[in-house]
Amino acid sequence: MKFANLTLVFFMMISTCCTASLAAQQGVDAGNHPKKTSTSSDDQIDPRSFANVRLPPFGARGDGRTDDTAAIQAAIDSSERVYLPKGVYLINPQIGLHIRTGTQLIGSGRSSSILIAGPGGGSLSQLANYGPGSIIRRRFAPNNRNPYIAYVRLADLSIVLTHPQKTITSDKIQIGIDFRNVSRSIIERVHVGNSLPIDASIHRTASHVYDSQGYGIVLGTVPSSLIDYSGGELNVIRDSNVWGAFKAIVLDDEILSPRSAAHGTIIEYTDIQGAQTLLSQESIYTRSVTFRNNTLQNVVPQPAGNDQATVLRIDGQDIRVDGGYVEAGGLANYLIRLGPFSKNLIVSLQHISCTNKPITLDQGNENSISYRVDCPTIVRRAP
């Protein structure tokens, strides 16, 4: 109940101040220049407080060819409020963009303000140790004291990953948004993945066969007993889409964040598709997470992959999945996987469709699963 109450307070707080579009709320027009608005005094923000990445002294080009990593980072370092006008901004994945407490990175829309990763990345081991490969991340030093990073907002932009298109990479893996050890923050109206957003100003001719690589959004913590613990709970993802990844959205990834506990996470009204695992929470320590009214669509295993293609996986306790729509496709091995230490989970989905016989596996205790399903399924429960 403690985590649930904290999450509610945070969600109400950030909903009050952060739901309007950039043009209406943040006082920035669709071009390169901030402007004042006629909104209420509570919504008015001094335009001079915005760092526009295209204007001096930052000078990002936004042409999709020039490396804009340093220019955008300079804007983030100089101001909490950073505006990305329409453009395609090339980001070096070996460096990435480093957020700090209070960072608001705001674009003019998912189809127009695009951060595109250059080639490169890291191995799973490097990513687990906060090495290269994350496009948006925080600075973090394992085994050392780290400051808390909180109250970050990402909105109205896209992050497009770049993985090899003829093979599955093991050493050039990318993460779109790495929110490990980031607390009380929000991601809204953001597109992430190897696939492009609708009406994007860039084009790719890829076949999408190898789009099931990398990670869309990652959330997690280190154990609170360790010296490098610095939060990672009470985050919100809403009204976003993650298309094309190995894992689209993952809390407490078993390799990247072992013994993690991303308590109080809320993910809602988000469109997740084209991944080997669409939505997963992978730690036995996590409590009070809510997934509601999300679309989980089209599981796509990696070529020659294993038999673990999954729509929804949960391993924690006191977690609720409510509403939404699932269209698993014909390649999912699992519709729902509830781990052996899961407990008091409530999974209530309105509709599931598929064209094969995926497995609903409940290995936990005192869990409840209900849904209307338009496909033959195999249900397995713990003895």
C-alpha cells in the first residue's frame, strides 16, 4: 500500500503539470523559436528558460547526417528545459545523451522531432555495467555513490534505433531509453524502436526481419542495500509506442538489472509491438506495478531464436494488468508467463487473439487471470 500511495501522489502531481502538448503548455511554437502563450499563469513558462538545440550557442543541425550528440548534450547541461524543433538528430550510441534531475526534453511531435542512433552499441555485459549503447540515459558509476536523478520528462519525440539488418548483433546492442536508476519521471507521447514512427520524415527500406534487436525502454534499480543504489522507482510511461526490439519495454531485466525492484511503475495507453518480448517485469522483488489499457501486438521472435517469444511476463508481486488489447500473431510461444515467485497478480485482459496455440503459464501463487481469447491456448498452472 505504501508504494501504491506514493505512485498515486506522484502520478496526480505530474499529470497536473505535464499533460498538455508542448505548444499549449510549454510556450514553444512548431518552429525554432519559443513563444508566449495565453494559457493560465500555472502553465506559463518563461520562454527564455528553454534551450533550443537549433539556436546558438548549441547549433544542432537536425539534418540526419551531422552528429548532434554534443550540441544536444550542451543544451541539456545548460538548462532543465530543452526543446527539439522539427528535425532528424543523429546521436552517437557510444556516447548517448545524459539526463539529469529536472531534465525536460521536449519535441514537436513523434513524426517530426527524431533522435536517430548511429551504428554501434554495446554487448549485454557492457550494457549491464552502464557502458555504451544507450541513446538516452543517466550518468551512473557502478560500485560508487551516485546522485538521485528524478523529475525527468521526455515528450513528443521519437528515438529510432539502428541495428544490423542482415544479422543479429551481440556487441552492437542499443537501448532507446535507459531509465535504470531514474525515479519519479515520465515518458509520454514518445516513439522508440527499430521501426519508424508513422509519417516520419525519414525512410528505411529494411524488411523488419531483424528489427527484434535491442531494447526499447528499460527501467530498473540496483539493490537498495548496495552503495550505488540511487532510486529507479515510481516512473510513468503513457500514450507512447515501442515498435521493433528484442524486448520492447522491460522492468528489472534479469541481465541488465539483476535483483532490481522498479516499484510503483505505471505503463498505460501504450502501443507495444514487433518484439520477441513485448512487455516484461523480471524480478521477484518488485511490488505495486500497474499495466493498464495497453496494446500488445505482433510478437516477432529473432530469426533462429529460442522458444521464449512472449506477450506478457511478470515475476513480481501485487501487480495489476487491466484492460487493453492483445493481438499476439502466430509466433508467440507464451501469451502470459507468471513466474514461480509471483504472487497476488491480477491479470484482466479484455481481448486476446492469435493464430497458433501459445501457452498461458501460471507458476505463482494466488494469481488471477481472466480474458476473452479468440485462439486455442494451452493453460498450465503450478501444481
